[in-house]
Amino acid sequence: MESMDIAVAYAMWGAIGIMGTASCGWLLFGRRRQARATCRRARSLAIARA
């Protein structure tokens, strides 16, 4: 791959940040019970932004 569109790179960077933040929250604060709700919220926000 020689180059990547800036919009795709930005979207990937944002998704990695969201997943990292959620993972740290689950590991540091024990927020495992609400994992499904968090995933649903993240998915709906991603769809709304698209």
C-alpha cells in the first residue's frame, strides 16, 4: 500500500482510540457488565457520524 486517504486514516485512528479507551475502562475500573451497551453506543455513534 503506497498511500491511504486521509479520511480513512482519521476514521481508523478514531476507532482505535475509542477501542483503547473502552478497553482501559474495562480493565482499570471493572466496567465489564455494560460491555454490550457500550458497544451498541459506539456503533450507533459511528453510524451517525458516517
